[in-house]
Amino acid sequence: MQIAFFKARRNLLAAAVIGVFGVFGVVPVSAQGQSPVAETAYPLLTQSPIATLSASATSQVEQDTVRVTLSTQVDDASREKVSANLDRVLESVLKQARAEGRVKASSGNYRVWPVHADDGKIKGWQGRADILIESSDFSVASVLAGQLSDRMGISNLYFFVSTAAREATEAALLDQAAKAFVQRAQSTAKAFGYHGFRIKELALDGGGADYAPMPRMMLAGAAEKTSPRLKGALKTLRFLCVGRCICCPKVNE
């Protein structure tokens, strides 16, 4: 799924770049060399200077999705009993969480380990298991987490920008950054007495949406058997265009 997403995102960015630069009449030049058309239109292109430029665009987006980590830990004299107790809790919690259609529920980490006495012998076993619930409806996630807290407590909360919101924002930022790059390249060429420019190399970098951990004070309250108040913060997304442009003289120069 992630591979398909990045391929789709790459295709979207490529199409947007072609559209933006096409509007300005800018034709990229291959990094390996100029095309015959470029050499004919600009006979002195190979002698022209190359400018390295960058332009960016930023926007603040609300973190509209929350992921709640629920955890439970048990101990017993035998490994089999620890595993059985964990499995029983996981089955119960997952069944109830998945019954709520507005959240995604999945199992997380699962670990069972021995407890050793001072003489090195095993005196018991402990185990820990996690369940992840994810939703864009904070009130639903909050109520559900409170209902499940009698079996699994909240061990972590973090917020992030959803894929749909990030893609929409990055598409707009790409357009803004590309137009700013074109304007900067044109201004640079004219400032040094050249007629225009041609793009030799271009690199694009869209800032991802990092997860935001919940503040400790809020998380401490969430650990109690209540429904925690959930609210995402603002995330700054940034799109950067970096490229090398050839300054082009007039054709008759």
C-alpha cells in the first residue's frame, strides 16, 4: 500500500510540475545534455552561466487523525497462562473496538518474557500486548478508549495529518513553490543581463507530516479510566523546489 501511495504521489508531482512550468513556457533541459532544439535556439547556451536557485511554500494544516495505543501487562507462574490471559484480553478488546465503524483497530506489539530470581532460575513470567485504534473522529476515539480502559490502559497518544489532507495541501504547495521558482529564475536571469533561462536540473521535496506525541500532562490524565480529551495541533507542511538554471541570451546575441 505504501509503495502504491508513493508511486501515485510521484506521478502527481511530476504532472503538476509539467503543468506549472508549461504555463510559463519553460522547458527543462536534461542533466545529461541539451537537446538539439535547445542548441539551435540558443547557440551560446553551453557558454552561459548556471545559477542554483531554490524556492519554497509552506502551510499550516490541522492534525486531523489520532492513533491511540492501548496496553496491558500480566504476570503468572507459567508462560502458557500469561499468553492465554493476553490473548483473552486482546480478543475482547479487538472485538469491541472493531464493532465501532468509525475507528480502525489492529494488534500491536506482543511480548512474553521470563522473570528470574536472584539465583538465576525462572520464578515466573510476564507479558505485554498493545492494540492500536485510529480515527479522525476524536470524540469517538476518546469514548472508545475510555470504555476499553478497564482492560487496556492508554500508553501513548499521537496525532498526525491524514493522507488525504496532506496530498491536497502538498498539491497546492507544489504549485506555489513552482511559480515562485520560475519567478526567481526569471528575475535572476534579467538581473545579470540575460533574456531568460532554461532548467537544467530540478529536485522536489515535500515535507511529510510528522507524528505529534501527546503532552505528558494530557497523557497522564488519559492513563486514568476516563475518556481523554483529544485535540490535534497545527502541523507546518513545506514544499521545496531546488534547481540549476542556465541563463539564456537573446537568440541574435
